[in-house]
Amino acid sequence: SARVSSGPWLSLSFDKSSLKVFTRSEVAKHSSESDCWVIIHGYVYDITKFGQEHPGGQNIYNNAGGDATEGFDLQNHPNLAFAEMKKLLIGRVDA
């Protein structure tokens, strides 16, 4: 959808090479509500502190430590979600 293609993973205004690079196994170590990272469109987000504020409730933890792209894309997230995601971005996964 158009909304997904305009998400922060494509519109971030900095060089992707400046982002810290994580392996999928490193992300997988952060798979609990008290330490939760997810991958969305190849970018790594630390959603630990945001989890309790998430309007969608506990669904945010469905892919804790893994790739949440499909689950994220299936939801109709408001523009505010994309703004919030920029604050939670900590890196990208290795190719």
C-alpha cells in the first residue's frame, strides 16, 4: 500500500550506512517484554519502552526478537506510528 511505501524505512533522511548493523541472531536475544527488539522492513527497533503505550496492546510482542514486518504491514497504522518509529530506530539488519 502507499502508506507502507512511505514509511520511515524508505524515507529516513540519512545515510543507511551510518546505522549500527545487527545480525538476526543479535536481535533474537531481545525477545521479552522487558527487552524487546523487532525488525520491520530490514530496520531494527527497540520497542521495549513503547510496548506499554502501544494502542494495539500486547500484539506488539507477537514477533519479539524477530521480523515483525508482516504483522506491522497488516495493520492500518496512523501517521503518528511512523513518527514514533523514527524515535525507536536503533539500526538495521545485515544483508
